Amino acid sequence: MANRNIILEQFFLFGSFLTGLVLIFLVPPFQSPDENSHFFRAYQLSEGQWMGETMNGNRLGGSLPSSLSAMDASFKPLRYQYDEKVRMDDILKEHTRKLNPETKVFTDFPNVAYYAPFPYLPQAIALFIGRHMQLSPIKLLYMGRLSGLIFWIWMVWLGLRYLPFWKRTYLLLALLPASLALHASLSGDLVTNAVCFFLLGYFWYLINDKNAILKRSGLILITSLVMVIALNKFIYAPILLLAFAIPKERFAVQGDKKWFPLALGLFTILVVGVWSYALRSNFIPYDAYDPIFRDNVQLNPGVDPMAQLDFIKSNPCEFASIVVKSYAESFQATIAHYFGKFGWEKNYLPAWILLLLILNTNLSAAQERIPPLVHRFRLAGWLFLISFIMMALFTTVIYLQWSPVGNPSILSLSGRYFFAIFPFFFLIFSLVAPGKKWLQKDIWFFIIPILSWFALIMEVFYRYYSV
């Protein structure tokens, strides 16, 4: 068993780092969702600006070197234009662009300027170092991508090591092409997804490993990481409910079981409430944004979160119908996005690759070596409750922030938002899957991911570069 665990960990480390490293330098700048805005926010933090800045009450972003927005403008034609390509000379030319940090201009990134600083700390540290090395903007971008990838690999690897079982499916989900494409970019979701994967592994260890001991230092670690998730994207905060499933004998200090899970939940609600109240005026909707700049930022017309919330309260049945209809209409695209998509547009891997990935991960989940658990179905029910709450929160928030008031469908049900949610469903499947475990060799499950990584690299090259 120890030898198998080492092989799984090595496969994850080598596969994620090598494929991610290729993607870091192969994907042109700002060709991952909202990467330009995330880059601007990370740079802002590297200068010590912890909060976004407003201008004239109708613009949100920050004062940044004009070279950053100039680089963004150079690669903007690639987005949503499938016929547009970039030459290697264009990439090399960017390396000669001077940062000129003293020449600043107000830059708009209202979709992320109100985010907490935690999602960008690994990237901001790398940009801080790069700025003092006087690197060009594109080199700063690569440094940010690399630091984020290393952090994500580290956290997922730690979670993998803690898992007492279910390791293979865990790493296969982390190594999906769409996952690697996102986490090799400068994404604001990277830290959140990494922490969620780690906590899933750590909680599962505490719940199922009889030798696990949860000391006070562990309580502090869990609380800190849950706070990071809650402040980054509170829709994933229900992962803290796994603390209620930790047996009382795992706690090093008698009595901690009685107060810790409930205190963690109440403290999280308090922190999210205070943070949301503090940021209540930082979100500027499209209709209130400066008309000169609003069409060049990631905002949707007709969006008003408070008015949308009133619509949901007044029309709960209609909203429920909208939810069902939206998921039914977007199901195929959401699944395809989760397994094998890259870039802003509808850049999906070939259908046969997607089908193999879906079959491979589901077969792995069904064939996992799950030891006898006394409360297997109770745990599956608890996991379902957590994932259902996550889905409900995500669906509501995405409707508030991206869909016009009363819109008959929910926009932006992208698969990348489910990287922290779908593992719960696969774990549930592993717990309840009946039947003989007839495919025991891990090597058979490694073939499809490796094939998909090569397909991803080829598709990225053909999409963005002249051939």
C-alpha cells in the first residue's frame, strides 16, 4: 500500500508540474477567463494596495503601470476571435516591453477589484519579487502563473497524502485537462480550489483514520483555511460541515468536539457577514458604470444583485423553474467545460477525449478500494447535503451577479466553478457504488489523463498559433 501511495503521489507531481509548465508558457497572455483582471489585482496587491480603488464613484480598479494595460490590448483580439492567431515574434516582442512602474494610469477591473486579497497572495509575492528585479510585464505574468501553479500542486499534494483512501480518483479529478489549464493560469480561483482540495483530504483523514489526532493546532489550521475559502468564495464554505462528521475520539482535547464544529460555522457566518457589509458599496453594476469604459470590462448589462434578490424572494417558484431549466440547457456544456476546456471561448477537447475522461473518472470512482466503513451511507448522505448547499449557494450567487434581473435563464454556469464541488459527488459515488472491483491496476487509469494532456497541448497550439 505504501508503494502504491508513492506511485500515485509521484504521478500527480510529475504530471501536474510538467503539463502545467508547458501551459504556462504556451498559452498567450490573458487567454484564460478573466486572467487580465486577475493579473491587475495581483499586481495591485504586490504594491501593497489591499483594496481596489474607485474613481468618480463609477469606476473600480486601480492605478497601475500603463504597460500592463498595453500588453492586455496587444492580446485582446485573440479573445472570442477563433480566426485570430499570434506569432512567436509577438510573444518575444513583449519581453522587450519596459514595465515603467512610475508611468501609471487608472485601470478598470471591477469584476475582481472587490475580492479579498487571499486568492492572489502566491502570485502577488512572485510579482513583488519580479518588480524589484525590473522584469517586463510578460515575465511578471509568467512568474505569477508559475507561483500559483506551485501553490496549487503543493496544496493538492498535501491533501492527497492525508487521504486514507480514494487517492486515485482524487488525483484524476485534479489532473483533468480543464483543471490544469485553469490552474496554470493567473486565476483568482486557484487558491480557493487548492484549499478546498486540501481540506477535503484532511477532513476525510480525520473522519476515517483511526490513528488521526486533531490537536488545537489542527483546529487553528482548519479555521484559518475555512476563513480563506469563506472570504474568497463563500459558496464553498459549507465544506466546514465535514467538521461535524469527525468522531469525538479524534479530538486530542476532550470537549473540543462539543464546541468546535458549531463555533466554526457561527464564526464563518459572522466573518462573511462583516466582509459583505464592508464591501456592500464596492460592486458597481454595468448600468451604473462609466459608459466610456463599461463595454471593455467583464460586466453584464441589466445586473443588479439587490433587485435580483428581491425577484427571487418574490418569485421562488419561478426561480426554481429557472434553475432547473438553466441546468438542463447547459448540462452538456458544463460537463464538457469541467473535463476539457481552455480559454475564454468554446475551446473544448475532441468529443472522444471528453468521453474517455468521463468514463475513466467514473470507472475509477466505482472501482475505488473503499475499506469497510460503519457509517458509509450516512457519510454519503452528509456529503450530498454539503454539495447540495454548495450548489444552491453557487446557483443563487451566479444569478445575482451575472444575470439581468428576472432573466429567464442563469448565465455563466461554467464548469470551472465546479472544481471544488464535483469531487463530493464522485466521492459519494465511490461510497455507494456496488459491484465487483474488477479493474484493480492503477496503470489503466493513468493512460487516459496522459493522452488528454497531449491533446490539450496540441489544441492550445492550434488555437492560438499560426501553423
